[in-house]
Amino acid sequence: MRRLLLTLLLLPAASAAQSAAAIDSIVGRALKTFGTQGAAVAVVKDGKVIVAKGYGIKKLGSPDPVGPDTRFGIASNTKAFTATALGILVEEGKLQWDAPVIRYLPEFAMYDPFVTRELTVRDLLVHRSGLGLGAGDLLWWPASTYDRKEIMRRLRFIKPATSFRSAYAYDNVLYLVAGEVIERVSGRTWEQFVQERILARVGMTASTVRHSDASASGDVATTHAEVDGVMRVIGPMTSDNTNPAGGINAGARDIARWLLVQLDSGKLADGSHLVSARTAREIWTGVTPMALAQPAPELAPLRRQFSLYALGFNTGDFRGRKLLTHTGGLPGYLSWLGFIPESRVGVAVLTNTETPMYSALGWSLLDYALGTTPPWDFVGGQAAVTQRQKATLAAQRTAGAAARDSLSKPSLALAKYAGTYEDAWYGDITVTHANGKMRIAFGHTPQLQGELVHWQHDTFLARWDDREMRADALVTFQLNADGTIDQVKLRAADPATDFSFDFQDLLLKPKRAP
């Protein structure tokens, strides 16, 4: 009997050790497959932390390992914290989800006066305002000279891409506005409110709330990406303008605590509530329908029956259960978070390298935590999909180069393209000519300056001096009948350019003397 009792007592410990070993194996394979430098991984189940640890290294060429508290930028996984902050204020009676934003920020305006009047606090979070994908991101990314209030003021000059509440299009700038709402009604900055009212209460004591903390000393993962075909260290995002959309930095141990609170409907470890179960359900409830994309055969279990954007989370289904998930991306940081309330299972993966490993590992660990038998090979599947995507991109680049009329000449002498051009929502962009060369400079974005090289006809390639941008742009000058320049349009030169470089939304006109 004593031997049986001892065996029963040892079983949970043995099971935990087996789970940890299995997760270590899954993570190790994913890191190796995708060439990812380091990761923070959290897996929670039934109110307990199964794994919360670091894997790999903080910096290429250094043996310093990732630990359980090593901070990674969680990027857009911050959006759920902003939604939670608003939920706290709703519970305190200081806000209403469906009250117009102008009740709290009378100076706020969108392009359409009707949208200005009708856009609600909830609308700030669910990507249905009518703005196009990434619209306005050039106001803050790369780091600009504008502050939050000026960015918000300039939203009124951005033309909508669709009618109000008719379509889903992901944006960041309205989360910046949500941060301004939080500050106005609480008297605390977004950073102060989230640090004091959320992170401190959840127990996320090692986490921080600013993009700029990625460059601070301490236990921080260094950012990496492939630049001109070589994986190397790159500079992190350090502008704090859009902290409400993506500024939190966290490690494995802290993000596990966040998952536990989510899975317990807002209940904290001490028995109190961060938010009520009702507010947690409000945040989890889908609002804006999203397209049901068909996954590649290698990722077949990711086929969804429904997909909606909620308040800082995507909602959908996985293995027949409702799933809450989100991803995040910053230069050198990618993250994946997902949890299934009915199964009390949650997973988070934070990485310091721009590879698809973050999502492949996230799905693999979620499958493992659910006990799926046999588990799907998401790592191998994503690797195959990635290779195919690379081939497709290479073919697109080849086709684009082949279509170029390299023998064509500009319509004007190069000096005649020089001047200052103005966009209604961004501001000034300057083109200069000296010593036979042209250059372009965005007036409010120090990193966006470079040489203009003739591409074809009246189109030039803007090749940014900072190669970490990975976002060269094609700049097309359109002429009037008399040969003067009427307007200038830009678009990304490469199909892999991040959507936050919303060059296509700019419409530049020659700036007239006052």
C-alpha cells in the first residue's frame, strides 16, 4: 500500500517532467528549422503553468541564453492590454463601449464628419473604421517627429478606403487614439495606467510598457532579421508614439501569468478580479467579420469555420473549439498568443528573429497542450509553405524586373524633378538634385531618406540609406501638359514590404509658396 501511495504521489511530478521534456523537444526543433536565435515560451493548462522558460540565445554570436524573464517586444499582442484598460474604465463608469469617441476627445475627427460623430470607443479596437490596411502608419513608423496628439489630429486628412463599418482592415493608429481616451478619462498616461492597473496587479513585474525599452540595458532579447540576404542584428523600434498598439515588452514567466488571468475570465491569483467575467466576455466577443482564408494543405487544421475580430483579439475556432489569438510584429520581434477558454489551455511564443517559427511553434504547442493524437506537424508544414512563398516572391521580383523598360529615359532633366511636395495627411517630402544625383527625404521621418535612381520613364526607385528599412519605394512623377509636375505617387518596390509602409496612400502635390 505504501509503495502504491508513493507511486501515485510521484505521478504528477513525472508527468510534469515529461511534458517539459516534450515541449523542450518541440521548441528545439522549431528553433533549428527556422534559424531563430531565441524564444520565450509559455504553456498553461488547467490553471497551472506547464512551461515558462527561455530557449536559445539573446544575441547572435553571444552565448548569453534567453531566460524566463528575458524581455521581448510583444508588439500587437499589446492591443489586448489596451482593450482591458478600457474595460476597467467601463466598469468604473468612466466610459461606455458604445459612446462616441468625441464625448471623451472632442477634438478627434476622421475624414468623414459622419464617421467622426458615430465612431465609438468599441470601433477604435475592431478595425472597421473605413481606413485602409495600415493607413496612417507612416505617421509613426519609422519613428517620426510627430507626437501622439499630432498623429491623431492628422487622421482627419486620411481618406477612407471603404464605407464605415463595412469591412475589416487592420490599423494601428486608432489604438493610439484609444490610448488618448484612457489618458483623458483616467488622468494617467496609457503607460502609467497599464503599468499600475494591469501589469502590477497581474504580477507581470519584469515587463515594461514602452517600445524604447527594447534598447535599454538589462535582460532584453536583441532583435534580428535578414537584411540583403544575411541574418544579422538590427535596431529595434524605439519610438513610443504607438505604445498603446504595441509597446509592451515581456518574458515567458510574465506572459504565462497573463494567460492564466485570461483563462480565468479576469480573475487574479489572489482571488480578486482584474476585470469581471462579463467584461472578459465582452473583450472576447467577435465584432468585425474577417475573411476565411483557405490554409495550405500542409497546415490543414488551421481551416476555420468562423473568424471575427474582437476587442484586441482574433476569435475563431481550432479543433472544434473557440480560440482567442493574436500575433505581433516589430523589427526583429515576432509573437504569437492563443488560448481556448473551454479547454483552459493557453500558449504564447515570443521571438527575437523575423522567421515564421513563432506561429508554427504556437500551433504545435497548442496541439500538444490539447493532447491531439496524432499531433499535426506545423513546424514541417510551415517550413514547406515558407519555401514555396520564397519561390513565389522570387518569381514576382523576376517578373517585375523583366517588365521594366530599362532603356527608357526621364521626360525631364533631373533637376526639374527637384522640389518640395506635400501630402495632406503626412506632410512634406523633399526631392533634391546635386552632382547629377537625386535624393528624397521624408520631412518627418529621419530614417526615410535615400537616393532616387531612375527606374523607367518618370518612375524612380527610392533606395533608403538605412538598409534595415527593407522597404524601397517606387516614386512616379505625373506631368501636366506643359511639362510641369502635377503629382507624385509612391508604392512599395518589393512585394514583401511590410504593410505599415503605406506609401500607396500618399498623394504628393508640389508645395506652393505661401
